Amino acid sequence: MRPTARASEHPADFVGGLAAQSAAIVVAAGSGERLGAGRPKAFVALAGRPMVAWSLDAVAAAGIPRAVVAVPPGHGAVAEEALSGAADAFPLGLVLVEGGATRSASVRNALAAAGEVEAVTVHDAARPLVAAELFTATLSALADADAAIAAARVTDTVKEAGPDGLVVHTHDRSRLWAIQTPQAFRAGVLRRALDVGDDVLARATDDAWLVERAGGRVRVVESSPANFKVTTPHDLALAESLLC
Ligand code: CTP
Ligand code: MG
């Protein structure tokens, strides 16, 4: 089924105040293997606070009234304790749900707790330097798209090589984007896109791909490399130096 929005999903004021009619999903259920901190990455201390708390600050500052955080199975109590101070910033609630085996499964679990909203924005807890304005810019870009995703222009030349290491193609850099989060969706579009088998979910490296493969309109919204993902100890040290 083509996940375009139905007429009822296009009220005249869809864009005006859309943040207020949306919910944020913050995926924080990964184990952080590559960081190797001995605990789930989203709950590692970053500039004195659990990493996920920085993203929740930006979500609240964008005027999004409800947030659902997918947390690692078995770490519910730790997560609740870590986020107890953040609840007051969300007038329609800060909800914790158990994440899934893959990132998209975590998104699907969280979406079930998002409530009746016009739009949903999905963000990685591993991008703690996100600006509040990026949430509002991606939500606004839903005016003519099913999904609107933060993306940075690619600055390196990108070549494609075969298994033998020989270059077969040099891509046109002006058309290439490095995809980040937040990714904003019309809520019905994301629900339908996630209604697929676990094998398809496991292949999704981002949620927008699930919308693309179903024929939806996905728009990029220019972001900057400053919204990088903390993956390695080097990234954590860089984020720490930028936040202190
Ligand atoms: N994530 C999630 N549920 C999963 C896997 C990942 O909620 N089953 C979240 C992570 O918590 C993170 C985001 O998706 O905020 C991006 O994933 P990634 O950077 O790969 O984080 P981890 O999976 O934790 O790290 P690693 O791959 O190194 O184990
Ligand atoms: Mg991962």
C-alpha cells in the first residue's frame, strides 16, 4: 500500500503548531557495542548527565509535548531513575517502553505508545548535540512530504569500488546527503511503513527507507555535521568537549 497521507491527515493547520500536535520517539535501546562502555550507550555519562537527557532537552525546547523513549530490555529501572528529572518538561507525558532487537523494532514498540498525534519525530539518543530547531524544521517540511529527514551535505568525494578494490564509479557529490535524525513522519505513514515483517525491519538502517520502499515522498532538510552520532570513544570525547 502506498503510504501517502489521507485527506483527514491534512488539516489546514497541519504545519502551524505542528510540534504541539506531535510526539517524539527517542530510541535509546541499543547496547553500544562499539563504544564499549560496559553499559547501554544512551545511559553513559556525557558532560555530567546520561547521554539521552541532552536529546530530551532539545525535544522539549522544540515544544513537542510528549516523548516516548525506547530503553534496553532489562534496564527499565536504571532508565527510569536516569530520566526522572526530565518528566516535568513534557506536559503530555514522558513514557518509557522496552526496545526491540533492532532499531526499527524499538521504533515500532515506541510508536504504539505515541498516542493520537498528527506527526511523529524519531531521534537517536546517540545524537546528543541535536538542536531544537532541527525538530521544528523537519516537522515543518512535512507540509509537502510524507517524511522529512535531517541530512548533512557530503563533503568527501564518494567512489564506488568492486570487491577487487577497483573503482567503478565516482558519484556526483552535489546530490549526496549523509542521513541523520531527527526524522519526522506523518503518523499514519510511519504506522503503515512499520507494518512489515521482522526481516524487512532488520534491513532498515533508517526509518525513512521503510517509507521510500513503500513509494512515499521523503524530503531532506539540511543539517550540519555538528549533529553527529556518538559511536566510538573518540566521538564521546568530542561530544564531551563540545558540551562542557
Ligand atoms: N537503538 C535502539 N534499539 C536497538 C538498536 C539501537 O533503540 N535495538 C538505538 C540506539 O540506542 C541509538 C540509535 O538506535 O540511539 C542508533 O544506533 P547505534 O548508534 O547503532 O547504537 P547502538 O546500537 O547502541 O551501538 P552499537 O551498534 O555500537 O552497538
Ligand atoms: Mg547499533
